[in-house]
Amino acid sequence: MNQNQNQNQNTIQNSETQVNKTPQMNDRDFSNDLLAMEKWMTNAYSVAMNEASHQSLYQDMLTVFNETQNQQRELYNLMFRKGWYKVEAADQQKLQQSYQQFQGYSSQFPYGNGQMQ
């Protein structure tokens, strides 16, 4: 994978696969539309599972949720590979600060020995 990191904008993105820019939807447009729909669906299934009162219904929704989540990840990977999706590079200092902050919270858990796993 040929990833480029733009130091000025602090983003990680592959070289972009070019698509025709016309009034009609192209592969990038369709992929973006599908990814947005998959994100919405996984959120909706998550809420529905939290509120399911019947175990069999919950299991059915969980199966569909997992399939939807997997499709979402495959679309994300495809779009990232084609350079149609970029992410911000994580600042190592901010990551370490967040880790230490949440490590401190773990001592307040009402169970276990306070170790995050």
C-alpha cells in the first residue's frame, strides 16, 4: 500500500484513484453513499438491539448487525485503499495523555482489580 502522509494537514491517505467527474454518480459517489448508509444502519441496529425485549429477536438483529458492520468495514477499506477516504494521524502525546487519563479512571470501577484489559 502506498500511503502518503501530508505533514501540513496531518492526514494519512493513499494515492487517489481517479474517477470521471460528471453529473452522474461515479464509483466514488456510490461507495461514499453506501458507506454513509452502512454507518447509519449499524447505529440503528445497535439502538434496536439495546431495546430488544425478546432474545430470539435480539439474536436475529445481532446477526444482521454483524453482517452490516462487516460490510461497512469492507467499504471503508476499499475507499481508503483507493484514496477516497483519509484519516487524521494521531498525535502520540495526546494518545498517551488519554491513555493515562482513562487508566486513572479504571481504579474507580466497582469490580476487578482496576486493571484495564
